[in-house]
Amino acid sequence: MLGKNKKEETLADLIKSARKEKGLSARKLASLLKISHTELNNIESGFRVKPSIIILKGIEQYLDIPFTKTAELAGYSKETIKYGEDEIIVSYEMYDKKIKEIEEELKHAEFIIDQKRHVAMDTHEYFNDIYNYLKKQKDIDKSILDKADSIDRFLSEIERKYESISKEK
């Protein structure tokens, strides 16, 4: 009966106390783990009860808490814990390598988005010459001018969307 009064250790409490013991701010640990400060706060406050295995491996690396312990507290099955321990990331170097791979993929995606933004801008710029020419014509079929208006609005919208994506970086 005495054991029932003892508070069970939670993943949230374990991570928060280990982080403080290491002298790391929440922002610093979040940066090391390559997650947002909000995500770390959700983990430490218990709202996010089952962080991904890659995050738990990062916690092992930076807070020296064994992966098996954090994975067990997060509720992963014994099979998943064994798989995570044996197969997913077997060293800190591999963890860092995986993070670098993800960062490279993100850079590539940003590059592709930027290329598409430039194509959209160039297309709109070239179309503007055609559109302005059409608007100056006296005997132009109204349906052609309506289609040109529609294309101009569409190209403007694409350009705005790519601009907003670029600003979010």
C-alpha cells in the first residue's frame, strides 16, 4: 500500500528535470533536438506523451537518459523499443547524420519552391505583355479578354502564394 502514494515517474518530469540538471534552457534543448520550443514545452508539460523515436534518441544523446527508459515511459511496445535500440539509430553520429539529411531535404524543397516562384513571376511578366496588347485592341472578342483577365488573376494568385511561402521561411 505504501507504493501507491509514491508519484509515478513520467516522461515529462524526467526530461524536464534532466534538462535543468544539465543546465540547458528549454530553447537550447529544442534547438539541439531540431524541434520547436513549443513542441518541447508540450513534451515537458505532458501534453505530448509519445514523442517520436528520433526525438527520444536525441534526448538520450543530449540528456544522457537511456532510450529504453524514455521509450518505455512514452508507451512504446517492447518490440518497438528493441527496434529503436537496435535498428533505427545506433549512434549519436547517425542521429546527427539523420538530422543533416532532413535539413538537406528541407533546403532542396526550399530551392524547388524558389525556382517555381521565379517561373511564376517570369510567366506573369511575359503574359503581361500579351495581356496589355490584348487590352489595347479595339475589335477584340470579349470572351478572349475575359479569359485573359482570368489568366492574369490566376498568375497573380500563384505569385502571391509563392511569395507567402517564401516569407514563411
